[in-house]
Amino acid sequence: MKKIILLFSALLLAGTISAQQKAYLSLGVGAGLGTARTYDLYNGYKVHPVGLGKGLDFNLRGGYFVGQAIAIELGVGYRMGFNTKVDLEEETDSYKSYGGSGTLKFKSDMLYLVPAVVISPDFESKTRPYARLGVLIGIMPSMTTKMDITTTSYPYDALAATDNTIATIKYSGGVAFGGSFALGCDFNLSDLLAIYAEIYYDALSYAPTKGEFKKCEVNGKDVLSDMTTYDKEVEFVKDLTGFVPKDSEPDQQLKKSYPLNSLGLNIGLKIKL
């Protein structure tokens, strides 16, 4: 009798594990390189290519198999962008220099959601390949520009004046949309645990709705508090019709989209529930 009870309990436990393994959780980290470039984050005298998709990626995903090889998955993650540095050289002509020399640094950060479909055939081996196709939704995305620029002005009947400006501008607001595709493989450590590695590609565009100076120093002096709202803030809109500049209100500019495309590698741990 005891043997029958033990056997029944073992079968029940095995069935429970089998049923539970339709669901899984995964925790991963990765890094990506920007594959698209934009040219108009800085209105200078020369355009400079800037990649905004590169950075570290931290992600948590949960999925459930609705069939033998198809799962529905929801992922949440955070991309912490790497800086792209641009070196500016002062332009010159026959009688004066103009523009500015120095450095600019650009990066993007983003919290995101990825509802996706996963195709993963089970070959009953130590490895299980998969493909994931999803919609990428950037929540609270932002872009940051840091500048350290020296400019030279030539007023009439006066000596040339040189100014050094150190500033930080943050662009935010709105939601980013795109798609995400990955090819990967699970490497089973046990019936309940696996490690995985995947190559992913995110195609994403983002149009911020506002920008604001977070820091502005000229020749070592903090001038942020002296700036008007018009000089310090900007709103990005679809139509400038009827806009009248006022010192007490933000500037308005036409809305632009910036590519945040990324190609990278993720590795992590998967728990089969």
C-alpha cells in the first residue's frame, strides 16, 4: 500500500512539474551597438553622425506556452545608454573664425515593454533554440546632450571675446515605438533551470516632446537661473502656426524622430515554473 501511495505521489509530482513548466521566468543582461545614426541633435555649422542605440540592457521576461512550441511572452527592461562623443573643430574663413570648438556627448535611456510571440521547438535535448518577435514600447524614454564648447565672437570695433559654455540638455516626453527580434538558445542545466544566450535586434524611433537645460555654465559661472523660460525650455510640436515667442513661455520647434536602433547580445538565467 505504501509503495502504491509513493508511486502515485511521484506521478502526481511529475505531472505537476510538467504542467508548471509551461511557464517560465528569465532574467538577463546584455549590451548593444547603435546601428542607425542621426545628424541633427546639434545645430552647428557641420553635421555629425550620432548613434543613439548603444548601451547596457537589463531585462526580465515571463512567458507561457500555449502550444508545444509557441509561447506568449511579456518582457520589461531598461536600456542604459553609452555616450557617443563628437569632437567639434572651429570653422574659419579668410578673416575670422566662427562656430565653436570642443566636445559634445549624446546618449539615450529607456524603460521598455516587449509583448512578444516566441517559437521554440522542443527537441528533448540539452539545448532548445528559439526565435522571438515582439513589439517594443519605450516608456519614459529620454535623450541627453552634454556640451563643452568654446566660441569666439567678433563684435564691431571691439576685441574678440572668447566664451566657454558647459551645458546639459535633456530631451524627454512621449513614447517610443518599434519592433524587436531575437534568435537564441536555452542550455538546460536541469528540468527547472537553464541559461540562455541570444542575439537581438531592436528597430525603434523616438520623437521627444520637450527639452530643457539642466545645467548651463558660461566661463565658470552658473547662468541657468538667469535664463528665461524661452531660452531654457523647448516644446516640440507638429505645427508652428500662430506661435509667438515670449520670454515667459518655452520655445517651440518642429517635432523630429530619432532612431534608437540596436544590435546586441543578451545572456541570462531562465527558470521553468
